[in-house]
Amino acid sequence: MIVKSADFVCSNTQISKLPPATKPEYAFIGRSNVGKSSLINMLTSKKGLAKTSQTPGKTQLINHFLINESWYIVDLPGYGYARISKSKKEEWNKYIRNYLEKRENLQCVFILIDSRLEPQKIDLEFCASLGERGIPFVITFTKADKQGKVKTDQNVAKFRKAMLAFFEEVPQHFITSAELQTGRDEILNFIDEVNQK
Ligand code: GDP
């Protein structure tokens, strides 16, 4: 797929104010600093579209970007901030779960995982929680340029193995680097295929 246009549509704190659910959308989520903004900018080839390195947990917004005037990329607030209060975490949970469960045009969630890390409990739990709710997702390993291919492949294999504790079949995954544009075509082709269905 060629990205001809990518435009910021709106930032929301309320589910009721999201754009009408008339176009397919794909949500991106992960721990803070996982490289979500960089990935969105890489996919759209627009450097400043999603803001990189914002202060974690400050504003919990759902950001919609319209691509080729026909589908949305949705930038969801990250999870796993060490420094936010318990009540803020619960607020996040309610708000995001509500979005993930109710948004009828949500086609697939891209769960971003830092490819440098061994499997993290919080990421595995998040995958499991989507699985339990029947929300379709794929895994996107980020920052693959930060170490050698062997290390990336080892971490990917460990993560997939850890997922087998929750899943009979492990969902599809992508290996990406925003720095090197790795995985861009694969992700856009995947979205294209889902859009055609
Ligand atoms: P977010 O908080 O998940 O939106 O993460 P950001 O996109 O702001 O990235 C966090 C940090 O990781 C920034 O300093 C980015 O430059 C860096 N980063 C993100 N993706 C990559 C990548 O693919 N390769 C490298 N080397 N650095 C990356």
C-alpha cells in the first residue's frame, strides 16, 4: 500500500466523542517508550505526525489519524508507567478497555513490544486480556536495529513461547525498526489485506 495522505483528525478523552465508526481502524498500543510514535511516523512517512517522547502518563488521549482518507491509525495511551498513581492506572484501564471492547470498526490492535527485552509480564498480561475478550491483535517488535538479528530472533522466540501459556496459536508478528524502516511494507500490506476483506 502507498500512503498518499496521513492527517491528524482528533484527540479524545471521551469515547463518546470519537469519529463516527464508519471507516476501518487499527490501534497501536504498548508500554511507554516502546517506540509507538516513531512507528506511526515511520508507517505514514510523516515525521511529526505522532509526537515522540512525550512525558509519560501526562495526558491520556486517543489520537485518530486518517490515512488515504479511508482508514484510521489510532494512537492509544501507553500502559505500564511506573510513576502514575493507582487511581490513574484504574482510570486508564477503564477508558482503554472500554474503547477496545466497544469500538465496532476496530479491525486489529498492534501490540508493541521492545525487541531488546526478555518477555515482560505486563505485556504478556495485556496480550492475554485481549485474547480473553476476543479482540484481534498482532504483535509488533520494535527497535530491531538496536541489537543483532540473532538477539532479536531469540527475544521474539522467547515471547512467542511465553504466549503459548495463554494461547493455542500465537498471533502473527512483525519485526520493525523505525530507524531503518524495517517492517513498514509488511504492516501496510497486512492492513491493506484486512481492509479488502
Ligand atoms: P513512545 O513513547 O512509545 O511513543 O516512543 P517513541 O517513539 O517516543 O520512542 C522512544 C525513544 O526510542 C525515542 O528516543 C526514539 O527515538 C527511540 N526509538 C523509537 N523507535 C526506534 C527504533 O526503531 N530504533 C531506534 N534506534 N530507536 C528508536
